[in-house]
Amino acid sequence: MSTPELDWFKSSYSSAQGDSCIEVAITEQAVHVRDSKDVVRRPFAVGREGWAHFVGFAAES
């Protein structure tokens, strides 16, 4: 079974250089996360519910 290519995007809050942030790719099953400075390194994935909790926590901070 092949893995489809992920559609990565950065936050609109990313710096002008765009090199100091993470990138995410959202699939039906998970949110994949990688370091924008090291796209060769394997990304990690979290469940969509876990990602929603993280984003909610970050928004409160």
C-alpha cells in the first residue's frame, strides 16, 4: 500500500523568513507535524483529538 504525498502548510504567524516554525499536514486520521528547518527528518503524527487539545491549550497561553 502506498502512502499519498502530504500537503504541508505553515502557520500564518510564521516569521517572514519562514524558517522558525513547524509545518503540519492534516489527514482524515491524524495531524502530521515536522520541523520546517529539517524536512528530511521523519515527521510525527498525533490524533486529531489530541491536536485539538494542544491547539486549545496553546491558544490559552
